[in-house]
Amino acid sequence: MIRYNWRALARSTSGNVLPMACMGMVVLAGLVGGGVDASRAYMVQNRLQNACDSAVLAGRRAVGSDGYDGDAEAQANTYFQANFGLNGEDVSGTRFVTTADEQGNQVEGTASTTMRTALMNLFGFEEMTLTATCMASMSVGNSDVVMVLDTTGSMASNLSGDSRTRLRALQEAMKNFYDTVATATAGSNARIRFGFVPYSSSVNVGRLIYDLNPNYLVDSYAVQSRTPVWGTEEYWGNPSTSTSSSESTEGTWSAWTTAKTYSSSSSCDSDKPDNGWVDYGNPSTGSPTVNTGKATRTTTTRTTQPQVNMEYRCSKSGSYYRLQYRYQQRDAYTDKEVTEQKLTRQFFDSWTYEQRDDLNYAQYKTFTPVTSDTGENGTDVTSTWVGCIEERETVNTAKISYSSLLGMSPEKARDLDIDSAPNSLDDSTRWRPMWPEVAYYRINNSGNMTYAQNTTAGRKASSYCPRAAQLLSEMDEWSFDAYANSLTAVGSTYHDLGMIWGARLASPTGIFQDTVTQEPDNGGSVARHVIFMTDGQMEPSNSIQSSYGIEYHDRRVTNNGSSDQAARHTSRFRAVCEATKAKGIRVWVIAFASTLTSDLKACASDESSFTAKSANELNKAFQEIAKDVGELRIVQ
């Protein structure tokens, strides 16, 4: 039997490694398991947060005029599920809830999920609850927005299935755009400015140009018009009048005749009338006699007035007295002589329809009344400039292009030069006031337009002038709405004109740069936008007076006044779009109730074009742009 020395055994260290190792492995397993599950939780938490952020962004972006409605909430949920999913990643019970203020300007979200542990369940920790909160709002920096608006005649048409006109739908969408941006800027120091270029077959920028520098406008200009042709005729005029009087020989006296009897001499004398000549009966005028000489003629007209001379006496006859009278007759003559001189004068004979360069543009461009001899039968007609312009010189070529290296080609297409100021010594660089009252085109004997330099027949050219453009400025809601309400729908569609002047008003290096580059008080940078809205395709006319004159005669864009007219204007439009984008200006394009053509889409910046078939879709397009102008972002 073996006897143990318990005291020695207690003092011995041999054989203690195994139990200590076992205890260490348990501790190590806890550390590794905690690290693994913590790493998994970190990754799931990140995905949960990212999904929450993207979802509220999507929800805020989907907010329309109805605020954060069911459609916007559904959009947020769709984005959350696409970025996280309700299950997977060993998670369960995933929930995502959003809320928003009344207008939907700020959307808040809360996401939560439960993750099953991989190793910590060995130690009694079977799941971990993870949460994330997020918020998206519209936060606006400094932005300049120039709205280039198609206000052609078709905008007066009613929308399909809608009692509103296209113009009315545009006005409502503009106002909602303002409200969205204004809500986003409320309480901030952001500066938002708006400029406008309504366009049709012309643009109303004359007042902007004149106020900037009157020398940017020509003092004389050749315009398609008409000249009166005068004939000369002789006539008698400058009459002078003289009169003379005479009488005929007095007639014999008649016999005495008793008129009344009286009882006394005094009563007879008191009743006796005065004696003398008096007019008797109606006068008569004889035929005039004319005495004509080489330089004068005299017309004499005699008027004859019969007269009677009455004489009265009282005579006694027995015991009473008698009032007696007798008379004699004559004619009184009045001779009227009118002497006239032989004179000459002009009379309107006909019209010559031709180009004229003698009209008073120097006064017309000052917005003061001016007369021209183009009225009915050559009479003067008074007119005052409304403000629409004709463009400066250009080149009638089909090959128009723009590159960031070479600029606009051809270089002499002054109308497409966004930035250069006019040279007061070179009329080709200056703009021309559009003068509708004097504009006429020429026709032949068949009533068709003709290339002849002058004709005896012509017609008044139609001319349309939209609402005056406005430079960039800060506007309150009343002013913005008033401008929108003032828009009218007239004229044909010249997209190039609208884009040219939208670019000029937005360019930081152009003639309006003092306005464009004005520093905001907050010292921040400025994002620049041009919103181009049209309801139709390019449709120029060669018979109306546009900003390119009467194109059938002036041929500033085409070689013969008609061929490839729309294509050539479209080429100019495309080139100006590229020049605008090259300045860092974002160009938005909305095709309203029409097709988004390849030309319109190419004009827009990347991901900046819309097709709007209805008033609701137009409003949504403007809202989408407002959100980008408003810099939608995560704020939490």
C-alpha cells in the first residue's frame, strides 16, 4: 500500500499546464467570438445606416406639390429594401419608418434590425439589436436661375383632356418651383436669383441693352418696308374775299291807300309807322361769273334783296282822320368776289415696296414716339419701340459649330457670340430695334412673295414681341408670380433666339457680367442654371418680321430665304447650347406636350432633360429641377 505525502504533493508544480490551458481557451474563445460578432455588427450597422440615408434622400426627392404623400413614402421604402433588405445577413425583424413635416421639406427615418450572433451565443448572447436614424432636407446654396420660356402661339392651346392652356400650366409650374426653392432657403442666408427670357420669333431685350449702353444699338438701319410715291397737280388756292353793295333805280310811287280811320289827329299821328326802305321778301343768288387769268381767277356772285320804301300820312276826312300809305320798290345788290391763286401740290399716287435706310432709328431706339410716312396713303404713323430687337450680323451658312478650343465657327456670326460687346463704330456688331409698324414684304402680280428688289405691291408683315426679359435679381413671391402671370403666347418658334439670350443673361463673362458676377453677401460660390422650356419644335417663318428680319428678303440665315430654314436655325441652337455648357452653366431642357427631340436632348447637360406630356408632369419636371437647384442632402 502506497502512502502519499500530501504536503509534498501540494508543493509540487508538475502537471498544472493542462487545466490552465483549458481555462485560457475559454477566455480566448470569448474574446475571438466577441470580436467576430462585433465586426459583423459594425458592417450590418453601416449597411443599415447607408440604407436609411439613401431611403430618406429618395423619399425627399419624390416629394411633390402634395408633400410627403404615399408615393413618396413608397419610394423611400423601395430604396431601403434595395439597399438593405428586410432579411438576410443573419438579421430578422427589420423595420424602417419615415416621418416628414407638412410640406415634406425634411424627411426623417428610423431603421432597426436584430442580428443573430455567430459565436457569442456560446456565452448566452444570442442576438444584437441595431438601430440607425437619418434625415434628408432641401438645403440651398447660392444659385442663379435663368428661365428661357417658349411663349409662342401654341402655348395658348388647351392641353389634351384639360381645361387649362399650356401657358397656364407653365405659370403654375413656375410658381410651384419658386415655392419649393423658397421653402428650402427659409431661415438661411442663401442667395437665389431669377432671370427670364420669354421667346418666340423675337426676344424683348431692348430696354436691357439700352440701359446698359445706348451705343450698343444702331442709329440707322436698312429695313424691309415701303415708300410712298407722290404725284404733282395744279389747283386754285389761297382765296381772298371782297364784297360790294349797290341798289337799282327806285320805282314809282303807288296811289295813296287808306289803312285805318281815327277820331282825332293825335291818335292817328301816334299810330303812324316810320318811313324808309325795308327788306321785302326772300333774297336770291344768281349764278357766279368767273374771270380766269394765268395766275389768278376771280369768281363773282350777286345776291339780290327786294326792298320797299313805305311813306305814311294822316289826313282829315270830314269829322275823322285817315292813316294813308304809299310805296315804291327797288333791288339791293351784294356782290361777293373770291380771288384765288394758281398753286401746285403733291398727292399720294402709289407705293414702292423696298428696303429703306432713311427711317429715324436714332430717335426710335430711345423709346420716344417717332413718325414715319408708311401709314395709309402715305400719311404719317406714330410708333414707339416696345423693346424687341433684330439680331446683329451673322453668316448664312449651314455649318455652325462650337468647340471649347476654337470657339464659335464661323467667327463672323455675331449673333451667336454670347459675350462680346458691340463696337460703336461697327454696325455689324450692334443690335437693331425691331420696328413692326414699318415692316412690309414684297409680292408679285400673283400675290406671292418675290425676290424682286422693289415692287408696287406688298403686304404688312406680322410681328410678335413677347414679355420683356429680366436680368438676374432676387425676387419675392409676389414679384415672381406677377412676372409669371404677365406672360402671353404669340409668334413662331425660334429656339436659337431664346438660348442665345438665356446664355447672355447667365454668362459671367458677357455684357451683363456686372450683374452675373455680383458677389453674394454670404461669400459663397454660385451655381448657374438655365432652364429651357418649349412646347414644340423649331418652326421659323420667312414671311414674318423676326429677330432675323423678314427672312425671305433678308436671307441672314438661308441662301435663298427659304431652303433648310429650320435646320439652319437648329444648327445655331445646338452650337449655342454647347457654348453655354462650356461656361459651367447647367442647361435643363423640358419638352412640354411635345417630343424631346435629339436636338433638345443634346442641348441639355447630362441627366438634365425631361418630357412632360401633361400639366402634372410639367410640374414634376420643374420640381425635379428645383431639388437639384436646391442641393438635396443628408443633414443627419
